[in-house]
Amino acid sequence: MSNILLIDQFKMRGESMTRIEAFVAASFAFAVTMMVISVGSIPASMDEFVTAAKQIPSFIASCALIIWIWHTHAVWSRRYGLEDAGTITLSSSLIVLVLIYIYPLRLMMQGLFQSISFGYLPLKLEFHAFWEVRFMFAFYAIGFLLMSANFIGLYWHALRKKEALCLSVFEIFDTKSAIYLWSASAAICVLSLVLDMTLPDNLVGLAGYIFFITHPVLILTGRARRKRRTQLLQQIQTKSLNSERADEVQN
């Protein structure tokens, strides 16, 4: 039984930071620095200071999302410890995506907080036509879709290396679960794009608000996978007990 509990845990194959992981971490730190620089010059008056202070919520939200992406990649690196050509390609693509979308991300967060604060928090971008709003929503959805596809690729790459990595049954299951979670995220992005292209102008904001369902969808998907994982563990435990009893009878 103790052996079963042992293999139930995910073995960290990348305990020491690989070169590609260090490069990704440095690039994400640079992305946050770019976000700080893009805020603008130091306020020269109290009005400018108040305006800058109103950007704090969108800055925190943008940083939180960047840190979450970095942490997700760090967890992947710790679990699999891969540093081959596939890993370098996918990780480098993730860096490019983050650096491209760092400014649009900040604008989207500003737009979100302006909307929920009924205009109290500022948005440093003026829209003159609905097609511009649709373009921003589509730009953001495509970026998040590509990021989701990138993580699907990373976990799929690790799954293809399951023999070389000697992944256990539970580790294979957890890897597949991560693919399902990121696939759910990608599906929400596709839904946002469909809404962005089909909704009338007065309802196009729903293409952005649809991302609010991401967290509940991921929670429900994760809960379903954890339930299936528990069932898998019980099945293995039952087989192990039956095997032990059979050996006792034979002896």
C-alpha cells in the first residue's frame, strides 16, 4: 500500500533550474519591467498622481496574469525537466507571445476596470468605432488561444516522452488532465471570437465578459478529473489488495 501512495505523487524531474527555464523566468521579469515603463513619466502634479494611482488595479491584474503564466511554465519544467528542441521551441514561442501581448494585456485590464467602475478608473485608449472594439477583443482572444495551445503543446510533448521520463500511471493521468484544462481554456477563447464576430454592436462587450467563466470552467473540469483520479487510485489499490491476498493463499 505504501508503494501505491508513493507513486501517487508527481516526481519532480527538474529539481534544478534548466537553462531554458532560467531564460523564460528572466523574460517574464523583463515583461513586467516593460509594463512598468509603459505606465509613463513620473507625475508632476496631484491630478497626474491621482490618474496614475487609478491605474494600479489594472497593473496588479496584469502582473498577476503574467506571474500565473510564469508559474505554470515553472511547474511544467519542475515536473518533466525537459530541455530538448521541442521544449526550447515551445518555451521560446511562449516568451514571444508574452512580449507581444504585454501592452494589449494592460489595455484590456484597463478596459475591464473602467467598465466595472463605471468610468471612474481610466482607459488610456480611445475607441471611435465598434470595429476597433471588436479588433481589441479578437486580438486578446487570439493571444490567449495561442498561449493555451502553447501549454497544450508542452504537456503533449511531455506525454510523448512518457517512456523516456518513466512517467507513472498517475503522472500520465495528471499530464492528460493538464491538457484537458488548457483545452477548456482554448475553447473559451474560440467562443469569445465567435461572439466577437457575430454579436450586434450593442452586445459585443459579451465577447470580453465571457472570459469571466474561465475560472468556474477550470474548477469544474479540475474537479471532474480529480474525481476520476480518485477512482483510478481505488482501482489500483483494490487490484493490489487482491494480488496480496492471492499470494497469501498460495503460500
